[in-house]
Amino acid sequence: MSDSNLLGEFLRARRGTTVPADADVLADTRRRVSGLRREEVAQLAGVSTDYYVRLEQGRERTPSAQVVDALGRALRLDDEALAHLHSLARPKRPKRRPARERVSPRLVQLMDAWPQTPAVVLGRCMTVLASNLLGGALFGGHEYSGDLLRLVFLDPDARNFYPEWEQVAVNTVGGLRSAAGSDLDDPLLIEAVGELSLKSADFRRLWARHDLRQKTHETKRFRHQLVGMLTLHYESMTVNSAPGQQLVVYQADPGSPSEAALGLLGSLAAGDHPHR
């Protein structure tokens, strides 16, 4: 996973996924690419084709903010993708990473005070660093219960556990890219992307798209092996005391079957861990 031409790789990937009609470009029968041609992006952005080609090839690496904004409009980037493009054009020095990801005991104590609310703390590459009893029970029983990235792409039960697996996979890879930003030399990220690229064709396909999906809030369905279908809403919050960590909290609609199922799951989990 080389970081030598991140800007060019991102532009090339997003050009390939931009539908010509969405960019007000008339498609013709001779078109050999599914996305936009280089000259079309250049024309839409108001730059020369030669200059745009140099950007994709890595021979030009520092476009102005005005050019980046113009490219963002040409490629129909949303606010998050545009901010990412700016960061690639003006990369910042990566923050120092802790040698080992540790969760604050106070945060663990806080999660344990929520017996009816599943909660987990995720590391930079979606490893489960800590969970309360119900959070552990929600993701328990799988080969990769302690790693939500590998759970999606390597676990044999993933497509059964996540009924909307494709959307979960898209959001998972997009969330990984969004969290990494331009800091792709993180050893944990290199290891995870390397392993998944070798073992999962779906991961390779989605990683190559360069999509970004910041993990903030969403409604997600689970098919749990003990309590059946669960429809849960989650909120993801940054742990300011530990950069790179996220606290993810799940909840069901009050009075819903999912709330009752969560209550049952909590009772089953408490029975397995009576002294917790």
C-alpha cells in the first residue's frame, strides 16, 4: 500500500466512479470507460488536460485550493470527500501514534454503568478494544467477534449476521479510509489492508473505490444467533483522550421488539457472567 501518489490514486478512482450524466456530460456509444475521461474532468474543472494528467500521474502534487475545489465540483464530491482531497493536496505531518492502544479505565467504568445499552470502544482499524457486557454479547459468538473489520469480510457468518451485508461492507471500508485520512503508513492499517486484500475480493473491490464514510450515526440490522432480528441505531463518538479511538453506542426504539430482544440478550449475557 504505497503512499507515493495518494492524490493521483484518489482522483483516478473517483473519476472512474463518476457517472457522466451526473456531471452533465453526454455519453456516446464509443465510450470505453464507465466514468469520466481525463479530458472531461479537466474541462469541467477549468484546467488543461495535460495538467490534470500530471496530477493523476503524480508529476504534479500541490494543486491550489481553488483547483482542488474545482476538481471536487467536477467529480461531484461531497463535503467529506472534498475535505479528504484537500488533505491529500496539502498533507499534514501524521500525529504520533501510541505504541499500544489502551482504553481508559474510567471509560470502561462508564460503559459498565449502561447495562441496557450495548457499547464498544473501537481502535484505529476497528478492533474491539473494550465493551460492556451487552456490547460484547451483541457481537459475540463469531470467529472475529473482537475485530469488526475482519468480522465483515472474513467471518463465515458475516452475511447472515448482517442482513444488509453489502451496505455494511461499503460503510466499513469507507469508514476505515475516512479514519485513516492521508496517514496510510500506519502499521496497523498496512497489516489490515494487506491481509484483507489477499483474502477478500470484496474488500479489494471496495478499497479501490476510495469511498469515504465517516462513522457517525446509522440504523443497522443484525440477525443475532440467540435473540433473532435486531434493528438498532448507533452513535459514534470520538474519544478525545485517545486519538483514533471511537465509542460506539447502540440503542433500540422504545417499546419495539428489538428493545425486548436486547433485554433478553442482556439477561442471557448476565447469566453467563454472574460475577461481572
